[in-house]
Amino acid sequence: MVLYYLLLFVLCSSKDLFEDYYQKAEEFMKGMTLEEKIGQMLFPRFNLTNYTDDIPIKKPGGFILFAYDFVFNETFIQQYINKSQELSEANVGLPLGLAVDEEGGTVVRVSPYHRDEGGFPSPQQIYNESGNDGILKIDQEKRDLLRKFFLNVNLAPVADISYNSSDYIYDRTLGRGPEESAEYIEKDVEGYVNDNFTCCAKHFPGYGNNIDTHGDIAIDKRSYEQFQNEDFLTFEAAIRKQIPMILVSHNIVLCKDKKYPASLSKAWHDILRNELNYTGLILTDDLSMGAIKKYTDNISEAVLAVNAGNDILLTSDYYKHYDALMKAADDGKITEETVDKACKRIIAWKFKYLNAKEREPNYTTLIIVASVLGVLILGAVILFLILWLKNRKKRDSESLGGEELIRE
């Protein structure tokens, strides 16, 4: 059994997740500015009440929505849908990623307000009642509900392992050991991938028994061997099943980086890329959370996140982070090569999962170019005819003069 999973892992890892769409992505990027590429890397908090005309100019790659957005009546929801469609059309021709955390249990954004039975139960509760089959059934219902609101990314499942009911993360996990949790994650991700709906395993490298990072810094003192033997198993299961996104936590995990949270740590991103051979999209947790603001030493968290290896940055402070990335790019603190690598993955993902369309030829430009060429060619023809007529007239005149001399 171990050899089977090892072989499967090697086979799945031998090819980049979005490799079949890289050529299309590269072609698409030829028509993009640096500003547009950086915009694709940001998924800001969607807030219709604070919407400004500046958003289409900065062209974000997507949005993250919260429960607040779905509490309102159908009129508000329709406005959101219309605005998201409008932004997609204006967004360099690429569809928007529209993401929510619909985990079930304590973290639900849509179902409490738009499901007859109320919020979805937690995976742990469903598993205890009906196992993985029950989870797969509920997950199909989740996807159907999210699609009603044009949502296309569920920031779930939680791949963390927790045994202790007093842990902050416990209720959001399966509440079982590494092997059972890995089996659940494998089946769960497979269901999403087969349904062509983007899911996201979180919170790499594993949350453990740490405190809530929404408000404060969490320090994880566990050994690297413990991560390898326990926490990594669920993420490896997700990678085997070709999960398109993995989200990295804001915990400071001392065994590999004593200075930065995992979300801003190149060391942890290198492990995810090189040791676990993950080739999909890497996301930060929200960069506006308290744990990040307290630990960036006045250096932009967005710049640190990009240089660490994240492809997509979730943020509730869009303009601050967009401007910081643009300034860093202008100052050479972020290279265009780094931006291009991330942007290529994002656009390839959009081709694979969001049915992005290849760029249509710019017929307006073609018409202008053709018209200019036409005028130039016509001018050249007219000039040629004028010169030819002048030369002919001159030859005729010289010919007539010669005949007069012969007569004399």
C-alpha cells in the first residue's frame, strides 16, 4: 500500500498541475501590463458598499467574500452578481476568482442565509454520523449552492490535524488522526476536482494547537519530524489528488523559520514546492490579520509574501497592498520574473477551472494598421505614377526634338 501511494505521488508530481494551459497563459500575458499582472495576484475583500471606480482600473484577480455579504436580501445579492460579472468583463478579459470560506460548522458564509436547513454541519459532525460518503454528499450540495451565486472557489477543506477539543482549530478539523484525516482529504479533494470546482487545503504546514492568528501571533514549537509524520500527510493526500490551491498559515513555525510567519517564509514555501512537489497555487491567509501586522517590521507584508513564493494574496486592505507591490516592482524589490511566474499559474488555473477564453484579436488595432498601410501603399502608387508620367513626357519630348533634327 505504501509503494502504491508513493508511485501515485510520483506520477502525479511529474507534471505541473496547470502545465497543459501554460502556453495559453503565456500568450495571454503578452498583452498584459505589469499593473495588470500584479492585480491578478490580489484577491481583496469584496465590499459593494465601499466599491469605488478605482477597482476596475487596478483589475484584481478575484475577490473574497464574507458572511456579511450574504446576510442581505436578494436585491443586494443580485447587485453583487451584476457587479462581479461587470468586473469580469472589464478585467483584462479574464474571469474573476470569487472565493468564500464555506467549511461547514463554525465557518460558513453563505449557507446560514440561503439554505433551508441552515448552515452546513461541520465535516467532523458529518464524518461521525455517516463517514466520508456523508461528507461527499454534503460537499456536492455546497458546490451547487455556491454556483448559484457565481462563486467558484471554496477555501476548504481544513487539512489540519487536531486531537484536543480545546484547540482553537479542533472544531474545523476531522478530529481524527493523520491517516483518517488524510483519507478524508483525499476523497474530499477528488470530489471537488472531478466536479471542476476549485477547493483549497489549509492551513499549511499544519495549524496544530496554536492560538487564533486573527488577533495575535502564534508560535509553533513542534519539531520538523512531527510535521513530516503527521501534518504533511493530509497535504500530500491533497496534492496526490491535484488540489489547485493550498493556503499557508500565519503561524511562526520555529523549526524552519524563527523570524517570519509561514505565510511570509520562503523556507516553508520551498518545502511545499520542493519537498512536497506542489505545483499549484499557493495562497496567503488574509494579510490584514493581526498576526501579520505585528510581525512585519514596517516592511510591506504583501512584498514579503510575494518574495516568499505566494501566488495569490488574500487581503482586506487592497489599495495598500496593490500600491506597495507596484512600488516594490518599480524599486526592483520584486522582479518581473517573480510576478510572471505567479501570474502564469493564476491565468493557467483560470483556463482550466474558470473557462477563461483566449484573447480575441484586437480588430480595432488591425483595422487602424491596415488603413495606415493602405494609405502608404496608395501614396506610393500615386507617387510612382506621377514619376512615371513625368519620365514618359520627358522621353516623348526628347524623341520629338530628335525627329526635327533629322528633317533638317
